[in-house]
Amino acid sequence: PLVFVLNGPNLNLLGKRQQEIYGSETLADIESLCHETASRLGLRVDFRQSNAEHVLIDWIHAAREDAAGIVINPAAYTHTSVAIQDALAACPQPILEVHISNIHKREPFRQHSFVSAVASAVISGCGSQGYALALARIAQLVGVPPP
Ligand code: DQA
């Protein structure tokens, strides 16, 4: 089974921006972690990042057709995007919302997520490990026998 792992704006700067919040790992490190984790779980991963809301929406539409599950870190669009919520609401497959930081112990404007209302589950504050946990949960939900 194929899982889309979608990353929103500024996550291309991981490892360079605000290391005290997001750590020193880069998005390439997280992509490697996702591929390793997926192959252990019997999943395949299509890993993508965009700074543009409409590109993320197009990818959610593609995932709706092609993916068994979606892992999404919508980054700042978490807190602003009704359009991303609507796109995800059209997807019947499991949706795991991931945040590297614990958004609930940060600024008040980060504490509302438009995505959580349509997510199967939310993982926030586990660092890059959150992506691996999300893939493990998708494997459970789609019932993949381990390889
Ligand atoms: C984030 C949290 C968001 O509030 C923020 O805008 C991000 C990253 C996280 O992974 O912790 O860019 O989604």
C-alpha cells in the first residue's frame, strides 16, 4: 500500500530554522526515516513538500485516488486553511496529522487546527519520530501484514 506523506510551508527549511523548536534534522532526514519505516511496515511512501496551498490541495486530490493513507504536516496552513480541511474531508482513507513540535504548548494561534476535525489522529510534539508513529498507525488501520 502507498502512503502520501505531505509537508506544508517552510518545512523545506527544517534543520536550518528555529532549531530550538524543530530540532536539527532536515526534511531529507525525515524522508529517509519515512522510507525506512515504510519498508519495515510493508508500505510505500510518496514524500512531498510544498510552500503553496494549492499544490498541497492538488496532492490531496491525487492521494484521494491513489493512496491507502495520508500523513500530513500542514505546517502553518494547519491554523488557517479551510481549503485543506475541505480537501481532506473528501478523502475516505486514514489521515494522520503530524506536528514536529507540541502545538499546544506554543502560541495561542497555533492551538486551533482546521485539519484535526477531519484527521483520524493527531501526533504533536514527538519530533521527527511522529512521522514514523503515523506510518505505523496507518499500517494498523489498513491492515498490512508485516513483510
Ligand atoms: C508545525 C507547527 C506549526 O504551527 C508551524 O507553523 C510549522 C510546523 C510543526 O511541525 O510543529 O511550520 O506544523
